Amino acid sequence: MARPSNFPPPFSARDYVAEPTDPADERIEVGVLVVGAGPAGLACAIRLGQLLEEHPETAERLGEVPVAVLEKGKQPGSHLLSGAVVDPRALRRLFGEHLRMDELPSYGPVPGESVYVLTRRAALRIPPPPPMRNHGNWIFSLSQLGRFLAERAEEGGAMILPETAAQKLLVSHGRVVGVRTGDKGRSREGGELGNFEAGSDLVAKVTVLAEGTQGHLTGVALDRFSLRGEEPQVWELAVKEVWKVARPLDRVIHTMGWPLRTGKRFREFGGSFIYPLGEDMVTIGLVVGLDYRDASLSVHDLLQELKTHPKIRKILEGGERLEWGAKTIPSGGFNSLPRELHAPGLLLCGDGVGMVNVPRLKGIHYAIESGRLAAEAAFRALQRGETPASALSSYDDAVRDSFIWSDLREVRNMRQVFGRGFFVGGALASAMTMSKGRVEVGKMRAEPDADQPLLVSDRDSSYPAADGKLTFDKLSSVFASGNKTRDDQPNHIRIERRVPREVARLWEHMCPAQVYEIGREDGDGTVMVELAPSNCVQCGAITAKGGRLTPPEGGSGPEYTRT
């Protein structure tokens, strides 16, 4: 059986590491450079602003731009997508007495919850397993929270640079000194258009990579500094929709079981979430592990199928879909964390390094806490008399002493046990939950998602046809994401173009945005894969399954507003 990993993309991390090339007087100099305006990056910028306000002499030494935040989307929040039921403790630590939870742009605390095991027609309600209990947590739109945090960061003195993609990691004498931003205004063939604008070298005393899932430069840095963890990272793909509904939903809902298959042969792991967003909206999403084997499986179409279940249809009946989006989630857990979270001149935060608690469906509060701790280490490194190397290494110590480390250690094998099938995996997961991780199930090796051997079934024959009311096709969904990618910009997706048909079929079905299409077949069992990169919503699934996503032109991709 074919494996996507047998057909690696034409990509080398070495191509994205460089010395600064701009003349010294043309480089943009900042104090601390944060790459990514998500929860981790913005928390880092906010905390730095607090520290610099307390120590104005340090702020003065850092010059005109003490803190800069790069955001590849149109604005902060444009590329942010999550459930999102948030554990509030990291937000409370970040803002302290300066901001109450009810001053944040939330939909309030979780009002109640239900968990169901689904079959095709029935729904069996079960007591919420301990990891899925959400009493005391709050419901947010992550894109709205991102815009709010960006305003707080700017109030604290940070300069946010939207529509700016970090293309290369600048390294000089073994130390990270900043990033080079991507060019704008190139044609599909790479030529300069009339509005061409070359990228720039941004140099900093400390660089913080907070890029989120499948972060481009985070992956480059992990390879460049040999930081990868004991186990390979694995991912899940989430596809979600926001609906205006006729009737309010009075609780959060999680489901497991159908439309996923429970057999070990298929390795289908995941579940759905349905959360209320005020009185007249809900968000519904399906999350599926990307270590599945069936090349015919499509998470987008499984979500459409899920909505036809009588229990789910009733919630959405009489409603209207407002927005759609897709994103990967790192799910390797504790054993996939990098062996160190720093390198000379560099700190790594949040989803980019896999700080996600899969059984609890939580990662936002870890991102915020890691950003806060990174800010404190970066600030320490800027002080006179400090040794930058030891100051940055204190970030690792702080993370290991935090709830991030203890939480993730307790659930360190949760994701891996489901490789044994839904029922066996569920039993082992329950035992580990009850013992807080003390039940040992032996060393469970993680296999990269792209290493899974492929099989092909007729699973796609049961996907419902799009009716434009309850169920939707992929292209209409891309439109609902607000995608801003220019049709004639250079291709940012790296894949091996000629592959066995089952690999091409995998990519075609996997992609929620209809980027890949099976093309010409030459009679030897291989086909050409055709690309529509302007459809891409930068979910990152292709990187997990045998290709490589690189940053497109800044300002490209989705324009999420409610996700």
C-alpha cells in the first residue's frame, strides 16, 4: 500500500534560513519581534508592554519600536479559528486586576453541557467524561478575541504589522537575529508586477515564534537547531461552521461515534462540537485525526453528513450558515513537545510547538500562558548584566513549572491509544484519565500521519449532495471563509506532482478547500496532481499528509470574523 511519506515534497528547511541581506542602514530594527498575532503572540506582546511600562529605561533603550508583531492575515483574527471554550486561568494571569472576564468579548460562561454517542439515526446521551467537563470555562469566538487582544497589545506600545508573512529565519553566527518578510506583487511565474514590493529584514534582540499550528518558521527552526521532540508531531483537522439559528442553544454539545467508523483498520479518531454563540448563533465543527488511512475520507463532507443526523438537524433547522473555516490542531501531546523551547535569540510558543490537551479539547489557555512566560524570559534577556542564553533558557524552566507541563504530562499517551481502535482506545483513555496519567500502557510510539498506509473504500459514495441550505460543497465554503488569496500569485504549496492515484485521491478528498485535483494519468498507475492554490485557506493539512505549506503573499487566506 502507498504511503504519502514515500513521495516527499520539493522542500528544504535550509532554503528558509539566511543571513540578513539588506544593508545595515535599511534593516528594520525592533526590540522584540513576535511572529504571529494569535493568542500566544498577542499575550507575549501584552505582557512585554506591561513590563516595559514598569521599566521605562528598558523601553527607551529598545528604540522607536520596542515590540513588533507580524501577522500574515489581513488583520489580527483573520486566520484564527477554534471551538472555542476557553479555560480562563491564563487570561486572568495575563490581565490580573486590570480586566475582568466579563469585559472580554465572550459569549459568557458555559451554561451546561451534553455528550452523545451517535449512530446513524440515534443519539445516546452519556455523562460527560472528566476531560470534557467545562464548568467554569467561557465561550469565545477566537477571531474576535484575537482582535481584542491586538488592541490591548497596541495600547501597551506594540506595533502590529498585518499582511506581513515571515518567509525566512535570519541567523547570524548561530544566533537568530530576526526574520525576512515575503515579497508582495509577484506574478504566478515569480516576475515583478507593477505593485511589486520586496520583503525586508526585520532584526531583533529576541525573536518569538508564535505562529500557531503548522507554523512555517517554527518547523524550520526545529530542524535548524535540532529541537524536535522524542516523538513526531501528529495532527487533527477541524472543519467548522457558524450558523444563525432560529432557537437558542442552552448548552455546549460534544459527540463521538458516527459518522466516523470505529474499526482499527480505518484509524478514524475524532468527534464534533456544537457551542452556543449568544441567543441566535451556534458554531458546529468536526475534528478528525489526520492519521486516518482511507483515501476517500473527507472531513468537510463528514461535517455535512453529521448535520443530517436528526439530533443535529433539529438544532440548525430554520437557520442560515454565516461562516466556514478549517484548521489543523497539533495532537501529539507531551511526548511530541520540542526537547527545548528556545535557541540562541529565539523562543517558541503555543500551538506551533504542540501545546494542546487533546482529551480536553483545549490549547488556547496554554498558548496565552506560554506567550506570557516567553515575554518574561525575553525581557530578562534584555537586561544589562544578564547572559542572554541563560535568560532565554529560563523560559523552558518556567514552562516546566507551569500548569502547561503538568496538564500535558497527565494525558501524555491519550492520543496514541486510539490507534488501537475506538473501543480499546476509549477504555485505555478512561483508565489514564481516572489515574491522572499514572496508569502505564507501555511505550506507545507515534507514527507520522504521512506514514500511514492508504486504503481506498467507497466512503465518499455516502456523502450527502449539497443543497445550499443544510449541506454545502467545498467551493461555496471557501467563499464563506472570506478567502482573500490573489488568483495570480505564486504557488505556495509544495507537493510531489506525480504520485500514485491513491495518494492523489487522499489529497483531493482531504483538502476542505478543493485545492487538489487528479489530473492526467499515463498508464503506470501514477497521476498528475493539479493545484488551485488560490482556494487554500492555509489549514495546514497538506503538511501533515505528505506536502508542505509555505507562506503565501501577506494578506492572503481567509478573513474569519466569527470563528
